[in-house]
Amino acid sequence: MVLTRKRAAEAALLLSGAVLGGLVALGVGRLVQLNAGREQLEKYSVRLLSQADGIVRETRDAVNVVLNDHLPFCSDDELSYLRKWVFNASHVRDMGRVKDGHLYCTTALGRLVPPPATTPGDIVIGGRKLFASSPLLINPQARGIIIESNGVTVVLNPADYEPLNQPPMYFSALVHDPGTGRVLPFVGQPVPLSGAEIVAQTMLERNGAYYRPLCSVLSAVCVVAYESKSTMATQDRARLLILMGAGALVGALVALTLILFFNRQRSLVRNLRRAIKNGELAVRYQPVVDLDTGAIVGAEALVRWITESGEAVPPEHFVAAAENKGFVGEITRAVITCVTEEIDDLLKLEGFTTTVNITTQDLCDPAFFRFVELRVKTARIVPQSLGFELTERSTADRDVVIHAIERLQRSGHPVYIDDFGTGYSSLAYLHDLKVSAIKIDRAFTNTIGTEAVTASVVPQILDIASRLSLMVVVEGIETQTQADYFRHAHPGIRGQGWLFGRPVPAAHFKRLFSDSLSATKQALNQTSPL
Ligand code: C2E
Ligand code: MG
Ligand code: MG
């Protein structure tokens, strides 16, 4: 039942991941297409305006041809000359001559008797009349654009401009009268933009479409290119579908990774609890040496866990998992038990200290103090030989930590700040914490002998330690250069690292310790005057 519920939850997570991924990809795809569409609309409007400028130029040429033909008004010669010109024109369909408000002749109709009166234009700019969509004399059913200027009429056919529409992009051409501010469409549909908005020439979104107005510098003509937003966003459906599929796949993969991670984490926690209960955790001891003499003066106890499948899980990993689940205290107790059983003989020696890593969770647990007291009593060790390391990161709950450290120190246990320098509150905090020692983090040790900037922090840390009379242990010493640097930099400093020894089982460590003791004694004998 539980299993099916779990499977159902996993399936739901996978599905949600796929749906979410697909939707996000669709959203992104639409946005990308919208941007591309807007760019296209922009280019389209520029093309349109250049066409419009061409038409305006041809209309002006047409007027100038008539005014400069030096042929008798509406004569056969003039009409045939103008017909030839119209024949070769790209946009002009007809031309005519106007006098005293009457149209006397056109290239299409010849001379008109009696000449019909012309009407006031839809828009008048600078003496030019414009008829936006006027019935044509030659065919009253048809409509055209008529421009009347200096006694010359020029007829343009709006149908000629239809091919300029490039669905899904469309356009309207308008004339803007700067005097009145009126904007009159003469090709295409009226657009829902005010005259001011058109003249402002910025792309606008209106009624679910994008409008891009652009006005000519040659004439009063403006063009407005437009396209519906939804067609713009879904222009390339195939690409959107592919993107959506890919998004769904990525979403499902992310969900799958999460499921696998949580399942692994859950089984890690389950196996860890079992390993603790079955006493499968082991402790390794890494030597801590006096950098002046090179003698081993202590050790750091480091927990190890090798799973049933033979995998060595890094302590940082499973300690963090136990901390998250609130049972890291069980690891701490297992390590303390191991230490006080395995090297109890060393813990009875004066001047020898083994440190155990603890967390804030331990400090918040009153049972932890009772447990430590009991272990010290049972193993008959001196509390001074069992120290505790607390990382700066875990010193978050200030008051609890301050009191707990005081309590441990009162009982005789030294307390070290581990990984010193990697936290944020280190310096100010040190005054209140009343610890015995700091352990300089490996990251700083690595900078010695290199050009790294952080190297400059080391003297500062050593200076603070001197002022607060704190013992210093340097972590991660791997080279003689690093050892020499710290030996000269700070009197009485201690070191730990591959250079002096890796974490080893208790029996091995005891051999190392006794070798070190013999070497120290020998050295003392050699230097002794007796
Ligand atoms: P830490 O307390 O700072 O321990 C020092 C770590 O640095 C150890 O890694 C040690 O093996 C490694 N180390 C020592 N010298 C050198 C060196 O010269 N070079 C390099 N590259 N590394 C060096 P380890 O054993 O993997 O432990 C990692 C961390 O896991 C420890 O960092 C500590 O924070 C945590 N941890 C280990 N054991 C325990 C434990 O029993 N309880 C708790 N709460 N945390 C533990
Ligand atoms: Mg440590
Ligand atoms: Mg450390």
C-alpha cells in the first residue's frame, strides 16, 4: 500500500516535471518567436516605407512632367505624350488636367465635355488635395487614390498595393496632416492608433496585435505594419512542438534525478541508522604534531563508514545527512565510545589530546554532556585529553553554543574551532566563545608558497590567536614548505596533514605514537649535557 502510494507520488512528480518543463519551454519558445516576429515586423515596415517613398516620388515626377511638357492644354499632343508616360509608370494609372475647379482631360478618358467639377479633397496639405478612396470617372465602381496638385490629377490604384501585404503581416498607408494632426488612411484598413501615436513611430501593442508605425521624411505619408500577437508567437508551430517536447523531456529528467536523489538519500539514511545500530562505524586517527619538534602530541578522530556493498561514504556526506535528519548525536556517541575504548591508554597520558568532531545538535542535547561524563569516568581518562572540534558554520546558535562550550571547558575538555577562517563571524565571535584553540582551514594552508591573495589572511589569524592566547593547529599540511612557514610564523604551533600522517586505525596510530615518543626521547638524550 505504502509502496503503491510512493510509486503514484513518483509518477505524479515525473508527470508534473514533464508538464512544467513543456510549459516553460513553450513559454520561452513563444517569447523567442515574439521577439523574432517583432524584428520581422520592423524590417517589413522599413520595406513598406521605402515603397511608399517610391510612389510619392513617381507622383511628383508625374506632376512635373505635365507642368513641363510645354504642350497646349489638353491637346492631342499633350494627351498622347502623357499616355506614353503613364504607360511606362509603375504606380500611376491615370493623369489629368484641372483648371478653375474643373477636370478638362485625362489620359484614360481624353477630353471631357463639359468638364466635370472637382470636389474638395479628403485631405488638403500644402495646396495638394488628396482623395483617399474616390470613385473613378472611368469606372465609378472602382476606387482609386487621387492626388491633385498644381492643376494636375494623378490617379493611383489601391489594388496595386495589395501584394505588399505579406500575411500574417499587413499594412495600412496613411497621410498625416501636420496642420490638423489628422491621419487619413488611403491604403488598407484603419488602424486603432491615434495620430500622435503614429507620428511617435514606436511599436505598440493594441487589441492583441503589434503595430509598427513609420513616417516618411520625404512626404506626409506614414505606413503602419501590423501582425496579430498570437500568430506571431506561434508562427513556427513545428519548432514550438519540438521545443515543448524537449522541455517536457528535460522536466521529466529533472524530476527523475530528484526522485533518484531522494530515494538514494532515504536509503542512505536508512542504511546509516542500521550501520550505527550494528556498530559498523569505524574511527581513524590522524596525527597532530608539534611543528617545533615534529613529535606527535595528539590526534583527530575521524569517522569512517564502509557500506555493505563496500562503498566508502565520505564523512561530510553522511554526517550532513544525519544532521539533517536530527540523529548526528548517535554518530558522535559512537565515535566517542570508539575513541575512549580504542585509545584509552593514550588518553591517560598528560599532554596528549584527541579531538572528536561535534555539531551544534550535540551541544543542544543535555544527554550529550552526561554521556561524555560517563565515558570519561568509565574509561578513567583525563578530560583534558578528550577535546572537541566545532566548525564555525555550526556556531550559529550563539547563546547555546557559548554556554555549551563553557560547560565543556569547565569539565576540563578543550574545545577547538574547526575550519577556522571559512565562516563569516570568526573574528568578533572568538572573543565570546572562550575556546582553547583554532584549527586553520586547509584552504589557507594551500595558499602558502603560492601567489593566492588569501595567503595574506594567515598572518592576521595568527596575530589574533596570539592576542587571545589560543593554541593554533594548522590543517592540511602536505609540504615541508607549509610546515616551515607555520613553524617560523607562530611559536608552539601544531600541524596536521598528509606530511605527518593520514588517518589510520587505532593500532597503527599507537605504533606511530610510540615511534614518535622514542624519537623524541632519543633527541633529548642527544642534546642532554649529562
Ligand atoms: P575536518 O574535521 O576538518 O577533518 C579534516 C579533514 O581533512 C579529514 O577529512 C582529513 O582526512 C582531511 N585531511 C587531513 N589532512 C589533510 C591533508 O593534508 N590534505 C587533504 N587534502 N586532506 C586532509 P575526512 O576524514 O574526509 O573528514 C571530512 C570532514 O567530515 C571533517 O573535516 C569533519 O568536518 C567531518 N567529520 C569527520 N568525522 C566526523 C565525526 O566523527 N563527526 C562529525 N560531526 N564530523 C566528522
Ligand atoms: Mg575536524
Ligand atoms: Mg577541519
